Amino acid sequence: MIEGFIRAVSVCGPGLEGWRHSRPILAGQQQYAWRETLPTAPSILPPNERRRVGAAVRLALTIAQQAHDMAGLAPGSIGSVFATSNGDGAVMHAMLETLAAGEPVSPTRFHNSVHNAAAGYWSIATGSQQLASCLAGHDATPAAALLKVLATVRATQQPQLLCVYEAPMPPPLDAKRPTVDAFGVGLVLAPKVSETALARLSVTYQPGLAAERDALNLTALQVLARGNPAARLLPLLEALARNVSVTFSLALLESSLQVRVQPWSAVNESLN
């Protein structure tokens, strides 16, 4: 088992625009209404870079900046893990169309197509020289990302940023990789508990044990949770919003990752 403490959380998805707006919805205190995700380019990006980035990068940088703001940290002041299975499918599609037409690919489009584009733009925007990792693992991406970031928190004994995000592919690529809307989750994880901690987060690798499908309290989000890999972290967000302990599992190739979320109140009781 590896554990860390959630210091900040952010979210951007259909009808879930930021943690402050989303928390009462996820807690069941406010009605949920589906609205298409339209992340804007964060203000931390220089104007030239703002015009170049696609929807996937805008989504990643939005949740990264929101998580830093909530944690009271300067953007880029801690290491990060960016995780997405699709990358920027729209850029890849445009490149394939260009190649099929026998035309040269622009350098800007090419560097936007690489899997670490979001981490690169984050480093440019913040001037960060902190270590950044980029992961992809198909539907196992959220589990691999949690395992990676908590292992890094434990090894370095330093806070880390986690961004898990997915944007849909354009046609015809979406036929092979259907993804429901765009969705992203950001977390700032710390190695030690503090009064500002929201919850304890622990993960346990379970070799050879398939992940169970866990029902959300908010049934209106089931379609999103099943259709967007990043949205498989919705049970974690619900636990934070409802201030309850939750255990759920995530697929990790042929195995699974057991995830346990304990709110600050439960952590405080166990320490006293």
C-alpha cells in the first residue's frame, strides 16, 4: 500500500466546471445538468502559446492551474504527472489529413502532437524546472497515474501534481476510440498530513484481480464514468464532496488498483 494526502482538487467536465461549482452537485445537494465541456486556454499561457494549443492541452492546463490555486502554491513549483490515453486526437487527425494530402506537416502541429505536449506547455507557462512525467495506459491510465504519483510522493517526500484528462477523438478516429466528452481531474498530493489536507488517499496493487465496476451515487454521471477513462476517478471526487470514506477499484491491465479515500475528519480521528 502507498498513501498520500490530498491537499487540493480540481475538475473540468460536462456540467462540472471547477471544484467550487461541482462540489454541491457531487454531494447530491444540487441538480446535475449536462453541458458540453469547453475549457478555455488558461491565463498563465503567453498569448502566442494560447492560440496554438488544442482542447486537450487547454483541459490539462486548466485543471493544473486550478489545483495549484486551491493549494496556495505557485504554478509549476512542484513536480507533476500528466496522464491521458488519447493525447490530442484532434491534432493527430489533422496531421494524418495533411500527410494523406502529400503536404508537409507544420513544426507547430508536430510538437503539439507529442504525448508530453501538455507537460511541455505547463513548463513553458510557469517557467517550471520541476520533474514532469507523462503516462498513457489506455483504460488503465487513471490507475497507472495514481500509482505513479503516490510512488513519487513517497520517494521524494515532496508534494506532486496529478492531472488525468481525456478529450474525444474526431471522426473517423472516434470509431476506434469512442470517448464521452472531455473530462479532467487534478490533485495536489502531499507526503504528510496537515490541517489543510482534504483526505488521505491510499492505493494497493492487486495482481491478477480484475477491477469491479462501482456504482456512483449520482447515477446521472454513469454514462460519463463508463465512457471517459479519466472520469473513472469520479468516485474519488464524490467521496471528497460528500466527506465520506470510499473504497473502489480501477483496472490496471490484467490486475487492478484498490483505491481508498478517507476524509480529513476520519484521518483526524485515527491520529488522536
